[in-house]
Amino acid sequence: MDIKIDENLDITDVVCPVTFVKTKVALDELDDGQILAVRLNDGEPVQNVPRSVKEEGHQILKLLHNDDGTYTLLVKKVDDE
Amino acid sequence: MAFTNEQLERYSRHILLKEVGAKGQKKLLNGKVLIIGAGGLGAPIALYLAAAGVGAIGIADLDTVDLSNLQRQVIHTTADIGKAKVQSAKETMQAINPDVQVNTYQIYVNAASIMDLIQDYDFIIDGTDNFAAKFLINDACVLQKKPFSHAGILRFGGQLMTYVPGEGPCYRCVFREPPPPDAIPTCRQAGVVGAMGGVIGSLQAMEAIKFLIGKGDLLTGKLLTYDALTMEFRRIKLPGRKDCAVCGEHPSITEPFDYEVPACDLKAEGESHENSPEL
């Protein structure tokens, strides 16, 4: 399945809770159905950010393991308003 | 408008909330709120709205800071004694959050000044201490179709309600006229616990924030009362009145006017106007 990425975000340079805050702000800017790719660190971010994104009602498409030890999270924006 | 990294961190606890988010925080940053009275109620209101990043906050009060104010007016410090309350409040608010524009009005809010004063604001907050001001604020807000929060505190008690045009009764629907002079003591005569301003003023700040972000239920058509001694909150449903003199079907009040302020309420040198003789 090919996934078209609409926006990229790197949160490897920040820590909780700014990791999720930045993800949330980026998702707010997107339209319903658009895809955000988030590059995040192993450990706390990869444990918490996907869960928080899911709690907000968005759809997690994939969590890819990158060669440099980071992850890429693909999220589909779900606008319930 | 994009957030700076500093703003993302400053407002992170708001943005994390589903009901606020980035959109809600932008609404707060674009919001304009006027606080009338920089005293017991106005102090916590101004502190929380500034911290929350409400973009433009007006604050109106004629008085200067007095030693007897400091027991409850937590936005002022001992070093501020003698300074205009609006100036002292502005300095504290900008020290907390430089994002916020603070407009100061060192005036006595009366029928001549109130219409211009409230015009540019989205939401008005009554933090005054006398019935004349409370009815004046109500009438002006009804006439200009401005939402506002009313509150009053005295001794161990407090109350508040919110008016939104077309969505419930106004203050005059409920209380009609000021009580006879001396029927109810002022805070200066009766006293008030300082934390009461914190409890009720914080609830008013919460109403302003909910109004700006457009989430939750406001205290429209409801009076919330608080008794600190029994630790009871009561929410009383308020009926609207079709024959209300200002918001009814055939209003007799078509412009704001001033009630006479009882002599003991008139501002003595350095004294304050912040508490309500309400309950």
C-alpha cells in the first residue's frame, strides 16, 4: 500500500510533553484524511505519542523503524467536528 | 499564525487538552477581555487570563494600591502601595506573560464612559464592589449585546452568573434594582476572606476562557453560589423576565445611567472598590 504523506514533522529534538504538543499542532493544521509523518525517538516518545494520537481520535497507519534508531509514525487525521 | 517553540511550551498544558488544542489556544491569543475592577476579584482574573495567553486584556480601575488591599488583591505587592492599581496589575501580568497586551483605564467607570470602554472587547468581567457599578455594567452589556460575567463576594460567601445575549436572563432580570442603601453591608464594613476573591474570580476567569474557546456550558440562566463555611456550592436556575427593564420585550432603559453610590462606598483616599456587597 502506497501512502501519500501530506506533512512531515520531526520531534526527535524535544521531550514530553512538547513531543505530543507539536504532533497535535501539526495535526490541527491538516484537513480530514490527510497524512502526517512524525519522526520520533525510541523510548518514551514511541510509547506515548502514538497512544495520545489515538486517544484524540486520529488513525495510526504505520509505525516504521528507521535505520538510525528513530521511528516514523504515519497518522491519518480524523476531524470529528 | 504559527506558534513559536516558546509558545508551544508555554501553552502546552492547554494545547494538550482536546477541548482547547492549537485552535483553542489561537482563539485565546486572539481574544479580548475587559476586567472592570482590579481588586479582590480582578486580581486572580487578570493573573489567570494573562497566564492563559488571552491576547488583549483591558483592566479598568480608578484606585491606587492601599495596604488594606494586599490581604486579597494578589496581583499587587507591598512595593506597589500608592501605585495605580491598573499599572501595578499590568506590570505583574506582563511579567507573567509578555505575549499579552494589557490596556489600562485609570477611570471611574460610569454611564459617560462605559459604552466606549466595552466596545472593543469580546467578553466583559464585573469585578466591582458596588451595586451601582454592577447594574451599570449589566445595562451597558445588554445594550451593546456583550456577554459578561457578574460576581460578588462578601465575608465567607460568593456568587456568580454569566450573561450571553439571547441565551438567558440578565442581572437586572434577577435582581431588578439595587437594594436600599445600607440594607447590605459593603466588604469594607463586613469583611471578606481574601481567598474568596480567588475562588470566585477564578471561576469568572474560567467562564471567560470557555466563552473564548467556545466549549462547555456557561452559567447562563444560572446563579452559582458558594458558602465557604459549609463548603456548599449551589446552582440556582434563573428565569428570564419578559418585562425586564433592560433586556425585556419593551425595555424602558435604552441607555446606561448611574445610580447614586452610597456615601460610605465612595472612594476615600487610597481605598478600593473591589468587593461586592452582594450576598
